Amino acid sequence: MLVKFNDLLKQFQIHKEEYEQKIKDIMESGYYILGNEVKYFEEEFARYIGSKYCVGLASGLDALIIAFRALGISEGDEVIVQSNTYIASVMGISINGATPVFVEPNEYYNIDSSKIEEKINSKTKAILVVHLYGQASNMKAIQELCDKYNLYLIEDCAQSHGAKYDGKMTGTFGDIGCFSFYPSKNLGAFGDAGAIVTSNEKIADKVKILRNYGSEKRYYNKFVGYNSRLDEIQAGLLRVKLKYLNEIEIEKSKIVDRYLNEINNPKVILPKIENNCTHVWHLFVLQVEERDTFMEYLKKNGIESIIHYPIPPHLSEAYAYLGYKKGSFNIAENYSDKVVSIPLFIGMKDEEVSYIIKIINEY
Ligand SMILES: *Cc1c(COP(=O)(O)O)cnc(C)c1O
């Protein structure tokens, strides 16, 4: 049997007519940038998250870049972020001229809040929390630190649409929540798209201005801004998908329940879920010693797997200038040597899930 890592076509096919009708309507409306679809998507997504405002943007990376920019974080400032995140989180900080300060993750792959305080100094301006792989981080201690040291709190929710800590959605704990709607994310568009959510009107207004060349009124520019507008077609398609996000999460969690209950090979470490945190399973990540052998074995049996992520940001070429070496962040490095994600997508067949479980248990 052949099992792909992901198959985005299936998600489209389930609601094909609705997506096609939406595209047709937008094409025929004659309005393609910053029209009603964006406006309605922003209202609907803000309501879904439980935030006052949402501003649609061109990508998740743009959401991060513009979030730090809107808060005035720049050269000379430091931002705390976990050492095992996807590199976009770090780029959102460093593109603004600020310095990322890494903190090791805990056993849930999220930031270890007990290791944050020792990294705070007079240059520290913010903490960027990444709800990695789809699991909400434990926000209590982090929020307390932000209050104690007067730091901004930004959440990278690119993988955690709908995940909750203590009953509250990720994206609502900090000053700004940043979302990506990259096609493979749980709420995925059919191209690039992103957004920020916030309950602070001033921040929302500033982000709206920044996304459109820094202008509030056409041809009157307040800031040097960006072109980072969410387009009408992506917004319209996201409105359709948002209606089914709950369904997507339920279907994924059913597959995950089987993985968690039925994979019982002692060579494979399963993901753990922290108390009071929910997981929306953007990715299902295992840990295996001798990962290459394991991945080769899966491949030989027709199962695709992917590493998220093989190189932690501090060791990537892009961040050589920060001067870190192998051994600087042992926990993140250890994860990057051992983690491997297995197929988990909408439209996966029961036989495929059973087959993956069987092959892994026979390893
Ligand atoms: C996908 C992702 C991003 C970037 O989103 P894009 O839409 O691809 O720019 C940022 N952070 C994390 C954690 C991500 O997974």
C-alpha cells in the first residue's frame, strides 16, 4: 500500500461545489482586493477565535513580521522564542532587526516556561510563544512573566487554529496572535494567506495601515509599509473552509486516537498532551532513535514521512551570524535528530491508518 504524507486534493473534493461556486462568484463580482470577502472573513475569524479584531494578510510570515513592526520592536531589542520552532517564527523577529533569544522546549515541544526568566534582561521586549505541531502551550506562567516584566506577548498560531489552553483559544492570550493559512495548515487556503488577531483596536488599525503601503487613505502614506493584503479569492475560500474547521479537527483527532491507542512499538515515542491544553494535530510527530533507518523502513513499505524540523534555527545557515554552535541548545538539537511526522490528513482511509499502525508496530 502507498500512503502519501498529505493529500490536499481530498479536502477540496469533499466540498468541491461550494469552493467552485465561491470562486465563480468572486470572479464575477469584479472586486479582487480588500473587498467584502476579506471583511467578512476577518469578522468571522475574529468571532471564531474570540478576539475583537482580525486583519487578513498575505502569509503567516508577514503576520509575524508586521506584528513585531506594529509593536515597535526593532534593532537593539530582544525577543524570547523557543529553540525548536519553525524558522519563520525567528525570521519574524530578526527581519525587524531585533535579536531572537532562544529558550529550550519542554516534553510537549512547546516553550519550557521555567527557563524563560533567566533570559530576561533590560533589552527584552517580548515573548513569542509558538503552539507547535498544534498543541496549545501552557500560558499561565508565561502570562505572569509578561505581566511581571512588562513584556509584549505574541503567539505564533500558524499550527494551532482552534487549540485551547484552559478553555481559551490560542491567539487570545497575548497582544497579537499570528496565523498562517498555508494550504497544509488545519485552516488552509488554496495559496498563501495569513492574518493577525488582536483585541487592541490601535494595533488592529496599525496593522491594517501597514499591510497596504502604510496608507490609511489612498496615496497618503503614514509609514513605510508593505503590500501584504489577503486577496478576495483566498478570503472567500477560507470562509468556506472555516465552516468545516470543526469537522477537520474531529476527523484528525479520530485518526490520532487510533495512533495513540494502537501504536505500541517501544522503539517509538508518541506525542504527549499537557494538562489543560488541547491539541489540534497539525502534525503527528513521533520520536525514534536511528531515525534514518526508521524512515527508510517506512519508505520501503510505501509510507511517506517528513521531519519537522531537521535543523533547529540556531544551527541554520541563515542564523550563523548569531554565533551558536552544535551543543548550544541540546534539547532542540536532540529533537531535530529524532522527530519524524507520519501521515495525517483529511480523507485518509481506515485501511491506510491500520496499515501505518501495523507497519510501525512491526518495525
Ligand atoms: C507555517 C508557519 C509559519 C509561516 O507561515 P507562512 O504562511 O508559510 O508564511 C510560521 N510559523 C509557524 C510555526 C508555521 O508553522
